[in-house]
Amino acid sequence: MNLAGQILAAVMGTVGFSVMFSVPREYYPLCGFVGGAGWLVYCLVLPYTSTAEATLAGTVLVVFFSRLFAVRRKCPVTLFLIPGIIPLVPGGGVYWTAYYIVTEQMDLASQKGFEAVKIAVAIVLGIVFVFQVPQRVFRIGTKGRETGKTRQEPKQP
Amino acid sequence: MEGEREVMDVAIEAGHILLENGAEIFRVEETIYRISRHYGIESSNAFTLSNGIFVTADSVGKEPFAKILHVPVGSAHLDRVAAVNQLSREIEEGKFTVSQAREELERIRKMPGKTYRVQVLAAALGSAGFAYIYGGGVTDALAASIAGAILYIYILYVSRPHLSKMVGSITGGMVATLASMLIYTLGLGEQLDYIVIGAVVSLIPGVAFTNAIRDITDENYLAGVVRMLDALLVFFCIAIGVGVVYAVARQLAGGVRL
């Protein structure tokens, strides 16, 4: 696998989605970074595990960086999370499921369909758990730049 | 001192813009609550669904206030979500009077979206990227970018203004597959599968899927489940659209590799 090309393509794709979702222009580089970092981890972990586990690892990183940037730049985490997670969404899995159903290869279809569901569950788990990390963890090193009083949300950025 | 109604109108408008443009339920309710509280209304309550906001306020000695808002969810404009978020933060810092806040919300609502040309280019870029990461080669990525651009033009001019979400997704999947087949037949690209995967990518319900997970995590089950259903339905419709074209091509046989 050509890793550099993979990362470049993931960054391109993520930035493309940032534009389609009207993310403010100054955040394009951060969105690209989040998407690229998630996909890099996915690619590095994949040779040793299943697609679902690699997706979980990628999601954890995507959510972590999304929250970090959201806290540091004081903006909604959604700006980074939605474009950044898209490379990991099982779009390919859904395609192959449809493809095998049409070509009447039901074994392969159910295998791919089940894999897509597992990937989706991995994304859910990654998001659920990294959002439990307390907000102050992401504030480390920002010393007194912000007090709790002016924060937008107590629970999440 | 502004009346309760003016304050609540500003708070609700902020919530409306957030919900309409792809924010989580938690953020919508929290923003309504924070704005109304800052302007002195402690008694406000907001309940939000995926497509509606219910707000009441009942302070002692004032007219009770209630409003129900139907919010059809449009396409995501995350810049507006960011702008309202910033406004709410600055309101809490005391930088806005109620009427200034109302003007600012009006400005946010009118924030220009990206031009169609930029959006189509972004879709082409996205399609190329995803065709490549899902396993295609450079020529496949190139072919996917053209097919993705064709799909997005279809979305902007036909499906978004005229069609329901389901029909739009099914026909979108069909358009993307047909465009990919055409480009493939004309000789660009090596693996049709990856061209199609790249081309349909802009139909993927990324906002609904991610927000659904966030809402369910926040225990806003009702809104979360509706959004998840929305996302699954769109996935399913895309698959039907792609599948129908493949099935027909298979019947006609021979033309395209299957």
C-alpha cells in the first residue's frame, strides 16, 4: 500500500467534504489534518487486525484531535468531527453489499454487509468513549486562557 | 430592559439556525438556555427534536411564553453553526444587547453559502480522494472526480430543489453509476467499482450519521434515533440506486463488465 498517496487522498477527500459542508475556510487545514491522521492510523493498524478494529483506532484519533482543536480554537467540535470521520464511514462496504446482492453472490453480500455494520459499530464506540474524556484534559497547556465561566458547554466542546 | 418575548425570540432564532444547519441537539438546547438566562430569564425550557423546537418561559409576574417551531433540516452549513456558537459565547461575555444579537443572527442567517462552482469542485476533489483510498488507482480517481462532479450538479439542480430525500438518494446513486459507466466505457479508469464508490461519496449522510451517534450518546434518544434512521435510509437508497443500474446493465449484458 502506498501510504503517502493514501494519506494525501484522505486529506483531499476530507477537505472536499469540509467545503461541501461549508466549514469556515480557516479550518480547512485542521480538517484535513484530522481526516489524514485518522486514515494514517487506520492504514498502520489494518495489517495486524480486522477492518473494524482499525476503524476503531482511526475513530479514536479523529475524535481526539477534533475535540482538541475545538477546545483550542473555541469552536464546535462538529466542524472537525463530521468531515474527519467520513473516510472511515463504510461507504465501500455498502457498495460491495449492493454489488454482490445484484450479482447474486449472497454469501459475499452478507459478509460485506455484516462487515459494514461492524465498522459502523466501531465508529460509534470510538465516538462514545472519547467523548467521555473530561474536557479539562484537552485544556492542558492552555494555561488560564479560558475560565470555566465563559465556556460554551460544560460537557463537551 | 427588553421584554421577555424579544429575549426568547433571539434565543429561539439562535436554536433554529443551529438545528437547521447540522448542530447536535445538546448544543441547540444549551444555546437557547444560555442566551435566555443571560438576559434574565431563568425559567426557560427547551425541548428539541430532529426537526422541531419546543420552548416555554414562565417567569413570575410576566406573561407566560410558549412557542413551537418546525425546523425542516436543510443541507449542513457548519460555518453558521460556528458563528452562532461564537455569538452565544460573546452574549455571555456581555458584548451584545438583545437587539444587537437579533441583528447579528439575521446576518448569520444570510451568510452566503459556497457558490455552486466551488461546491462541484469540492465534490470532484472528494470523489477523487475516496476512489483512491478505497482501493482505486490514479486514473480511477480521475474518472471518479468527473462522475462525482456530474452527480453533484444533479444534486444541486434537480434532487435538492425538486425531489424528496429518498427519491433524490436513489436517483443520485443511479446518476453516479451511469456517469461512472459512461466514463469507464469511454476509456478512462481501470476498475469500475472504485470509480462508482468514489462518485457516490457525496451522497453519504455523514452529518446525519455523526449527529445521530452524538445525540444518542447525550441521551437524546428520540432525535438520535430519527437521525440514525435518516442516515440508514439514505445509505439504503444509495445502494438501491447503484444496484438498479447494475441489474439493468446485467440484463442488457455484455456492455459493461459485471
